[in-house]
Amino acid sequence: MAIATHARRFMTLCLPFFFFPLLRLFRFHCEYQSPHMDHEFSMDDLSQLVEAANDFATYPGVQSDDSARDFLNRFPLPLIINALQTQYDVPGLENTLVACLERLFKTKLGASLIPQYMSFVQVGLQADSQPVRSLACKTVTCLIENPGSDCKTVARLITDFNIYPLLIDCLINGNEQVAAAAMEAMKMLAGFPEGMEIIFPSAKGVDSDLGAIASRCSSLGRVRIMALVVKLFSVSRSAASTIYSLNLLKLLEAEIKNANDTLVTLSVLELLYELAEIEHGTEFLSKTSILQLLCSIISDNSAESILRSRAMMITGRLLSKEIIYSFIDESCAKTVISSIDGKLQSLETSDRDECETALEAFGQIGSTFEGARLLLSGSQPPARHVTCAAFDRQGPQGHGRQLAALHALGNISGETRSENIILNAEAEENLRRMVYEAASKSSKLTPSGLFLSVLHQDSEIRLAAYRMISGLVARPWCLMEICSKQEIINIVTDPSTETKKIGMEARYNCCKAIHKSLMSSRVSSDSAFAGIATKLQEAVEKGPYLIKKQVEAQPVVMTAERF
Ligand SMILES: *[C@@H]1O[C@H](CO)[C@@H](O)[C@H](O)[C@H]1NC(C)=O
Ligand SMILES: *[C@@H]1O[C@H](CO)[C@@H](O)[C@H](O)[C@H]1NC(C)=O
């Protein structure tokens, strides 16, 4: 407390000296542009400024150049900046002016003024006040974003005013808002070659070596540097390639390896989850040891469950991209799958959340052809956990698990694949065998009995069941099972089965998939199937939604839910 008070007093005393050269500059501008305004503000001037700034900042809708011009004619920029720097003890003034300047610099006119005020930006990035720092970071973003700016000029301004190291400092030492604003500015900077050159100079300078900076930081600072690395990685393939070749992804790997703080590890896993989403990054990620590290977390029984769950989600995301299979070999994918398989084997019912996450990860992996094939191969196919859980009704506690499994089975069977629904012979045989095994172990005895029983469950389960059937029905054995139960046909062809839009569409897609499979099947000409074919055909023509014969009063909520 005492130290903070001293520091504040010290800053209050020193600030005027610190800003003195700048103030002189602004005073000159004020006098030049607005002779009636002295830099000694009267309370009246100030309250007018604050009121107008507040109106400008809170104006609903986009501020035009015209309104920016009007505002600046009344209150020139140097005057606003002067007030911001000298009148910081006026309550509410700082936040209002900061909000006003933020919007001002977002207009084209405002952005075009930024190059003349780079010294303000420079001072603002070092300000004691977090809102001012954040404003300064956002101003850099506006400078870069301004379509009127020329890349070379912007890069020169940023270099001349030493902006980049100050942004790094904001990233590491600012509060959360400042750090986010600094990161955004640096992301913008990485968006053009001259900017990239500032972040990653081809002639290596100490200051811009993110790895070295990270090694000197606290763990929070390191996490923020890593977050920056991920942000920059997402900008473009060339940024990702640079980051990979500068070994910056090793920062994340090292952090996971040396983990002794769950929160830090969790933050890094959060970043990896983001990283896994970046399509152009797949190639570089697959060259690192990240997948192996994730596998070791998943297999580590002493790790916290939340860490294992996050690790499974990341691998699911990574292996849900068809392209990754051209960068990793099959054994690597198999290692990932078997680590999740091992988890499912040992968990079964012990940790419900982790079990659901594992099934979801299989669902993601199973959405690709290669992933589905691997999940369904071998004498103990990993997907056996999915087929078991999909039809295993375990009361309310088992609901989430069954739901995850049904969705996963939908993906594995190809519901989300536009082509390559049918897998290779081994995978197909295993899929068929496992569904029949699940049936024989249940009281329903047949797959059609299983399908019907899930279609009789709640709307969430039905939705997942429609997806699963849509995928599976491309197989002749499944088509025969479906057609053998008139009640299934009745459910999927009846537009009144579902009441919500998403359910209606899932039911309709399922109906179409069955119809398509029947039409391309040898049995389509068989008179025994003629009735079913007609019924499906009519339902396909009717469309997904229930067209009411007579208009009846409906509660508003119901209508909104439907459409
Ligand atoms: C974490 O563990 C490593 C070695 O296991 C040790 O060197 C380091 O000091 C530990 N860090 C913290 C913050 O405990
Ligand atoms: C199914 O696959 C899609 C496409 O990859 C994916 O977005 C979705 O999350 C997967 N669903 C489940 C339940 O795994």
C-alpha cells in the first residue's frame, strides 16, 4: 500500500517534467489552432470537452469523417491530448477522453492524423495509466489498418519511434486489456512484409528475439509471449513458417515439458488448442514433438483430469484435418489414438467428463477418412468404445456419454464426409461386426431394435441418432436393418416428429440419406420395398418442416424456436 502511494505521488510530481517537451509542442499547436483556448483549462472548458467527448464516444453507430471533423474543429487534437496528460486528477476525464480518442482514430480522418502524433503514441505506450497504454496500442493498430497508409511509411514510423519494443513491454507488463491491445497491434504488424521484418529482422537483433525475451520473463510474461507467437502463427503461412524455423514453437513444448504449475500448463494447452485450429499451421505443427507431448499427458495417470481432457481435445482437433495425414506417418496417428483408447479402457465409468471428452475426440478424429479407418482397424478397434457407449443407456448420468458416442459414431460412419463415406474392407467389416455385437449384447438383439430404441429417446439423443443413421445407412446391411422396421421409416418420414428446427433438419437429412441409399441399392426394384420407397420419396418431397394444414395459434417462443 505504502509503496503504491509513494509511487503515485512520485509520478504525480514527475509527470509534468517528463511531459514538458511534449507539452510545449501541444501548447504551440493549441495557440496556433485555437487562440482562445489556453493550456490552463478552466473548469468550464473541461466540462464542455468531457461532455462532447462522451457524446462522441458513446454515439451509437459508426462515426463518420464529418462528425470527426466537426468534433476536432471544436476541440483540436493537441488540446485533447493536453487535457489527457495534465488533468488526470479530474474524475472520469481520462476514461472519457480515452474512449473518445479510440473512436476518433478509428475514423479515416482520425487515422490519417496519427503519423503526426507518433510522439504521443510513444509516450502513451509508456504511460503509467493502463487505459492510456491501451489507447496507444490501439492507435498503432489504427495506423496500420488505415487503408490510406502506405506500408513502407508505417514501418518507418514504427521503427523511428521505437514502437515495437514498447509494444512488447505493454504485452508483458500491461494489464490484460493492454496486453490484448498490444498483441492485436503486433498481429497487424505481421500482416505485411515490412512489418514482419520489424518483428523478425533478418539480421538478428537481441531486442526482437522473442525466445530470449521469454526466457527472462515471469511465467505470466512467458504465457503472453507464447500467446503472441500463436497469434502471429495464425497470420499467414509465411509467418507460421518463420515462427517454426526460429524454433519459437519450442517455447510451448518446453513449457509443457517443464510443467509443474497446472494453471500455466492449462494456459499453454489453451494456446495449443488455438494453434491446432490454424489450417496453414498443420504442416509445421506436425514437425514438432507436440503430438508426442500430448500423448504423454493423456497417458499420464498422475496428471490432473482436466489436463488430460484438454490434451485429448487438442489431438482431436489436429487429427480432424485430412491434410495432417500427409505430414505425419500412420504410426504417429496410431499412437495418439491408442493413448485415448487406453484412457477409455481404464475409465469406462469412473470419470464421466473425461470419458465424454475422449469419445468426442474420437468423433473428431473419425470425421476424416484416414481417422475413421484407423479407429476401425485392428483386432481390437479403438472405435469399440464408441459403439458400446452409443447404445448403452445408463440413466441420466450416462446421457452425456451416450450422446457423445452417438455423434462420434455419426462422424466415423461418414455423416460429415461428402465423399469417401465407405472405408476399406477391414474397417467396414469391423464396423458391421461391432454394431451387431452391441445389438446381441443388448435386450434389443438386432441393430434395427437398437436404432429404434435411440429414436425413442429424448430430442438430443434423437438428433444424434439421425446423424448416426445418415452415415451408417450407406452400408447395405444397415439399409436392410432400417427397412426391416416400419416404425423407423414412420419416424424419419414424419415431419411432426420433431418440433425444433435443428431436429427437423436432422430428421430430414436422415430421411434423404435412407432414400438415397435405397435408390442406389439393388433392392430398389424389389416390389417388397416399393411401399417404403414411395413413403421416403414423398417425405423427401415434403421438405424438412411441418406445413400446418390449418393455422392455429402458436406461442411466440415455439415459432421462434422453429424458424
Ligand atoms: C519446476 O520443476 C523444475 C524441474 O523439475 C525446477 O527446476 C523448477 O525450479 C520448478 N519450477 C517451479 C516454479 O517450481
Ligand atoms: C464431427 O465432425 C465434424 C467435422 O470434422 C466436427 O466439426 C464435429 O465436431 C464432429 N462431431 C463430433 C461429435 O465429434
